[in-house]
Amino acid sequence: MKLYYKDKNGSREFVTKADSDKEIFQAIEEYSMEHGFGLIYMIHHIEKDKIYYDIGKDGCFFVVEV
């Protein structure tokens, strides 16, 4: 799995590659804390091979490609 941060302009930033959900969630928490985001996130929507996590910042998401 690969984790990306997608901003409201559509730019993607690679965050990490992970083998488990636990590693994905740890990376989301670390990235969020480093960039001053809250630690609350939820699934926004799911596409064929992508899961979008809403972080409460307009138009910004974490995207997990499986």
C-alpha cells in the first residue's frame, strides 16, 4: 500500500509505503502532527483501488492506494 497526502489544489505528496493498516494509520498520525493537522480522520469515499481519508481540512485528503 502507498500513502499520499492530496491538497486542495490536487497536488499529491508521497508519504510512505506500508504493508499493514497499522503502519498506514501510524504514518497518518505522524504526518498530521508534523503539519499541525488534527488527529481525527474518517473515510470520505472509496474508489476501485483507493481509499480517501478526510482530515477536516477543505479539499485535503490522505489517499491510500492498495
